[in-house]
Amino acid sequence: MILLRLGAVAVLITTIATTTSCSKSGGQPARAHAEGVRSAGFVLFEDDAGLDFVHQVERSEAFRICEVNGAGLAVFDADGDGDLDLLCLDCGRYPCGAPNRLYLRDANGRYVLADGGPGLAEPDFSEGVALGDVDNDGDLDLFIANVGPDRLLINDGKGRFEALPAELSGIGDPGYSTSASFFDYDLDGLLDLYVCRYVAIDDRKTCTGIDGRRDYCHPAVYAPLPDLLYHNLGGGRFENVSEKLGISALASYGLGVVCLDVDDDGDQDVYVANDSRPNFLWLNDGGRGFEEAALVNGLAVNGQGMPEASMGLAVGDVDGNGLVDLFVTHLRAESNTLYLRQPGGFVDGTARARLSAASLPATGFGTVLFDMDNDLDLDLVVANGSVGRLERALPGATKGSPWEFYAEPNHLYRNQDGLFSMEPELGGDFCADVQPSRAMVAADLDQDGGLDLVVGNLGGPTRLYRNRLPVGRYLKFRVLDDHGRDAIGATVTIRVGEGRLQRRVAFDGSYLAALAEPVHFGLGEADRADQVVVVWPGGERQDFGPAEAGRVHVLRRAQR
Amino acid sequence: MKFAAAALAAVLLALVFACGEGGEPLTLPSPPDLKDVEPAVAEAITRDYAVLVAEPDETNLDRYGRTCLAYGLGSDAAAVFENLITARGPTFEREYLAGRAYFLSDRERARQHFEAAWSIRKDYPALAICLGQIVEEAGELDRALELFRAADAADRSGTVPFALGRIAMAQGDAELALKELARARVLAPRHRPLLNLYVQALVRVGRKDEAEALQKELGSEQEVGATPVLKIVDPLMNEVYRQRVSFLGLVQRAEAAARAGAMAEAAKLYERAFAAKGDERSLIRNIAKAHHEAGELEEASVWYRRALEDSPRDAGLIYELGRIEFQLERVPEGIKLMNEAKDIDPENLAVRRLLAIALWNRDPRTALTHARYILRKQPDNVPMHLIVARIHLEAGREDEGRAEIEIIRKLDPDNEEARKLFREYLKK
């Protein structure tokens, strides 16, 4: 994060409720949404939904970089009742931390703070989260990436989580972890884990913005950390194979990660968004090792040859050529970057897609490619928020908040034939809110077929935006492997008339966030997909025939 | 300058002023919002704004706009240049600087101004490159090519072939990209972003071994913050920016040194800041004062005299210079300066006090006049009573002298000077 003109201000070093001790105090009630005319598009509804989570983080006089990076969230069915619950990560005061909060969705669509079990009650300075069924017992477990020892939390199936001791699980690295992803790199049927790591925090480092005020340092001031790769041995045990498989050969400032098959060889590769350094593309050699190959594949730097402050990641085929593209968010004054996949590799297609200039005034974090109106193509949202103090607070920022000068409006882009246009009116409250936003996912919370948005804000409330756009038809797929587990790494392709749409089965992406819900396709006017094909991890292809619109289909892998 | 006063003056000036050239009226810009701006920056901007309010003309407005641009107040700068464009008509400089003011915050408006500048003048490579970059970002690659090519002949930095190469890459023409990037590489052989694209281009044309060898040679470390635009020739912006970076830092360091009491160091730093930005005349007083407080009287005298060139009727400045002359024992010059200050500001008691002290044995009558003037305002001023007493006693006016000494003894019974004077009188 290159801190441009971003001084920090002593008078704004106002600490917040949980900052005076390492207590396990709870969150504050969410601030009511400002009075006024509610817009169409994505409409704020957390007040109605009972969500009262407010992210807690102290702005210390040390200006530790972890304070400004925000905390993640996860949307998934924690208690197995079929709806989407919400896990909000918290930071508190470094290094004490704060407990993370699990909100279970009840039958009325309200989010109720739940006892998430002892694993979530422990105070941690948490940043990112990964979802995956690590023990193949049919429920989703959690990896919490902390500034401090990471945690692996096992779900009892009812939404109560227990931390596996590091001595048992092999997971508990004490460094600064950010985003993470569960994926099965060696196709042994067990989910392995990739963990991005950021910097070695050093309180001796002090920095100022160009206006001379104290502010958060550029990450390059600190030593970078190599990422971690854990191999799932079964029984809740993991082996750190970072060195053995080549991951620890390079250190950088990892913030975002997605796992996908970039080279079409049937195994899952890893793409890492690095802050201010070239991104990594770890090509998986069939589980035998990983080779970094981002530059030669056109994914390390932007079209100007520049490494950027990469943070959030979104995956999807935006131009309908049947190849998966990657979108990466960046700092203010850098554009976000759309890497379009072409037969020879990736090219920077940001300008051609009209995504360049619009993103320059903001710092993007969480991002999602999703079909917001179910019109078949993938639209784009970006959660924005500065990492350095802006010269002036933007209109609409929360007055008096310690993060007032870090708040920026979010962006929503509509995709029309591969060209994106910024559409704040369609964005509604999502675009009108001016917050220092960080993590974000798009999920069909109310199961009406339209994807809603969940946004985590630095030092502010987590917000839910209901999708009130007129949406076309849709269908969803729960894609299960032969263990009955979500088939992370599979791809689903549907044929609608002459067109083909592709989505991956994945819980990773965006920034510090995780989402586990059925794979969603907009169908436009069509009442069914004419053909559904799944390519399973390893490359095996299975044809499921047609599928009707408006429901969730379960696609099970044939027994091998 | 007090900013509040400037703001008030701005309001009183009814927001519109004419520039004395018979042109359209220019609008006085709103006072800049400097609430959270670094003090040194705020001071620089406030000063120029105050100058503009005091002398609202085109020159000062233009200067204020450039200052805003230099310090990153893009919207304020843009408002100024747009004001000038509206009232005085478009010129290349106004349009270009307005474009630069919007360059980071509003690409669309930046483009409008750059396009206007381009319609006026097409031989300014930096404009072609800036506009080309915006057009490239907008995905209009053919137009971007046209603009970059317009700057090609003048470019010695590699910027243009680099741009041509990356556009060719985006257009899928790896062969052309490689050719252009190779040309850029000759001009900028160590520019890492260029080399990154060069590696990609090698891969795309099937020269993988070369690509891998080059990548290995380059290593994994990348220059943080490397600019994609190489060092292009841009005299206009260089002029604007030259003032800023070194100037601000030096002023801040000078202020810190002054706060710490290291006045000689502060004076040196202020002088360096002044050298970095020679038109910041207000620094001259700081330099003079710092030298003065450091005891460097000759230097202080020189800088105060420079300050007087800008403000010849500033009684405060003349007084300070006079003090220095007295300290340097150049009393006649000091007296001359104090008399000048007194003529400008007859009620300045500090000036009259120094005159009374300097003149009591040279021109007792005049000294008495000054001392009495002070005593009318400050009846308890013991030193002035002492001077009056001494003048009376020296002149043989014993009663008046004794009366003054009595006053002093009442005001300050332990005053050693008065006792000494009284003893001298008794001896006589």
C-alpha cells in the first residue's frame, strides 16, 4: 500500500471501546443508517436483519500496519439448517485481540448472535478466514488467519467451533496471516490449506505521510513473509510443506488468494495478490511441487509492467470466451486490474473493459464478480476504503470516526458485452455508503435468487445490502464430490441456448473473506439450462443433462 | 498573514474582481479548506491566497493556482485555472495545468482540458503522453497510439516506445510489442516495468528460453513505486513541482530546529528552503530572525535589509534592523533606522524606547521627548524614569532629577540603577 499524501493525525487517534484492556467485551450496536430516502438497487437492511456487529480496532500510536487492513467475514451454513449464517472477524487491540462473532440466521431472516463455541470466543487479532470441510464430516470448518497464532476450528455440525491445538493440528503459525484458501492440491480427497502472509511487524518503524503527519507505513518498510502451504494428513492433522514444495522460496506481502486451475492440467494452482510486489502464480505440478510463473503468464504485473498494491481478487469469465479471467483490486491512483485470459496467457484488459479510470480515485479491497441481475454475464463490485489518511474526509463519511478520513464509496460496475460501466444508482446504498470498506462477499442471503452483498468495514459496522434489482431467472448447484463434500476446485458449465457459462466451485476470493453457498447462475429469460457439465478436480468430466430454473440442484460426483 | 482576515477580505471583495486589463471579471476563489492540511503547506497556500485577496489580479490568481497544484490541492488548482479559462480565455498553459490538476482525481475532466490544450498546441510531448495515458486507460488504443506517436520524436526517455509496446501487447501483437519494447530498452535499459513486459513479449513470440534467462537475471525483487512513465520532459510541471518537495521538508526541519532553540541550524535550513524556492519572500524574515537569535548579527542585518526591499515601510522590520545596528555598535545607523520607524509608526513605544536610550547623551532634548511620550503611556516605566532623571541631572535640573528618582524609589525601592544615580548626584 503505497501511502500517497496520507498523513495520520494525532487528534484522531481516538481509541475505541475495547481498547483499554484485553477483555472479551462485546461489540457495540450498529449505527443506524442515516435518515433519508432509501435507494433502489442494493438496499441496506442490516437494521431489519438484527446484525449489530461493529468491527473493533485500536488506532495505536505505534500505527501498526495490521490496524488498517481490516478484518474478514465468512458467509456459510454454520449450523446445518440450510440458510446462510455470518461470521464476523474482529481485531480489538493488538496483540490482545477480540473474540470473533458468529451470527446465525433464524427463520425470520434475522441474524442472532450465537455462542460459536470456545474456538470463536478466544480473543485474537483476526484478519482472514477460510472455509472447508477439513475432516470430511459434512460440515464446514474454519481456518482463522491471525496476526499472531492462526487457528483451525472444527465445527460440531451445529455451529459450535472448537480450536484444535497447534501441537495436534500443526497449524498455529505465529506470524501475520491474511487471506487463506482450502484446496486439494494433491487430489487425495482431503482439503489442504494455503495461507497468505504479510509482514513482520516491527514497532521500531515509524512513517509519515508526505504532509509530515504520522501514518501507516508502506509494507516495504517491513520484512516480507513467505506464504504457507499445509498438507492435510487426515484426522485434523496438517503438515507444513511450504519448504518441501517450493512455496517458501519467495517472500512477499500476500493479501489475497484464489485457487484455480490456471494451466488446465487438472490440478489446482494458486494465485496470490501481493501488496506492492508482483503477484504470485504458483503452478502446481500434480502435487509434487509448485513453481512461481506469474510474470511469464502475464499475471505478475499490470499492462504497464508495474507491480501494484494487490489486495482483493475476483474470478470469473467476464468476456464470455470460456476462459476464466482474474480481477485484482489496488490502491488509489493505481487502477484495479482485469487480467483477461486469452489462448496465449493473460493480458491486462482493464482499459479495454472500461475499468481503468473509474477505479483510480479509490482503494479497492473486497471484490466480487457476480451476476447481479441474473442476465447471464458477470457484473462487478468493489469495496473501497483508503489505507492512508485522505487529504479531506469525503462527503458522507462518518463524522468523528477515527476512520473518517479513510472512508470511500464503494463501486458497482455493470457488465454489458464485456464492457463495464459504473452504475452507482444500481448500487443504491452500497455505493452511497462512505465507509472504509474491506471484506465483501455476494451471497443470496434471503434465497430469492438475487445475490445480496455483505461488506465488512474497518472500525465500523458490517453491512448487508439486499438486492432489489429486477432480476432474471436463476438456478443454483450444490456440487458434491464422492465424499459428499463440496467439490472445491470443480467447474460447472451450463449451456443456455447457444451460450455457455462457467463458474468454479470455490469458497475463496475477495479479500480476507470466505463464502460457501451453491454455485449461482443467472439465466436471463431462460427457464432452464439445456446442459450442465461438471469438470471435477483431476479433470474428469460429467454431464448432468438439463436443469430447471429457480431451484438448487445437487450434483454428485459419480463413484469412482 | 492571518487566514481568517484573508477569508473575511475575500467575502468583502464581493467575490468578483476585475484584473485591470479591461477583461472579463475573474472570480475570487473560495478560501481553501486547510483544516487538516500540514501547517507549512497551509501557510504557503494561505499566504498566496492572502496576496490574491490583497491584490486580486490575474498574476496572483495564476500564482495561487500553481501553488495549490504544487501542494496537491487539485480541486482548488483546477478551479483557479478554469476560472482563468472562462474569464480570460483558454491558453495552452491554463488548459494543461487544469488537466494536471484533475489528473489524479477526475480523469474525465482532465481529459477535457488536455484535449483543449491539444487543440491549441501539439508539440508539447508531456501533454501527448498524459493525454495518451488517459486515452489508453479508456481503452481507446488507436487514439492512444496516435498521441504517443506524436511525442515519439521528442522523447528520449523510452516512455513512448514503452507505451507503444504495451499497447501492442494489449492488442495481441506480440511481435510489434517486442520491437517497440526493444527500442524502449535501449533508452531505459534498467526500467523494470519495461523489462517485465519485455519478458512477457518474449514468451508470447515463443522465445521462452530468452524470457527465462532474462527473468532469472532480473531476479524476483521489483522496484517498489517505480513509475510507468519515465522521466519525460515537462518544463511546466517541473517548474510547479520544483518548489515543493525540497522546500516543504526544509521549512519543516527549520521550524523544528527553531522550536528546539537551534537557531543557527534553523537559519541555515531556512536559507536552503529559500534557495529551493526563491519566490517565497516571507521566508526572508524567518531567516533574519533566526540569524538574529543565533547571534549572527551581520547575517541578520543582511537578511532584514532584503526583507525591507519587499516591505520598505514595515516599522517592525526597521526596528529589528535598528536593534541589530545598535548591537553592532553602529549607533548612528541604528538611530537613523529608529527615526524612520518612528516616522512610520509614531506610537511604537519600543522604537521610542530605543531612541531614548540611544540619544540620552547625544541628543538629550530629543531623548527626553521620547521618554516623556513613553511615560505618558506607561507611567510606571522605571527605565524611562531613569533616563529622564539622568538627563535632568546632567543638565543641572536637580529638582526635576530628584523628583524622578523619588518616583523610581517608590515604584521600585530596590532599584540599583536609581540608587547609583542618586549616589552620583549626591557626590556632585
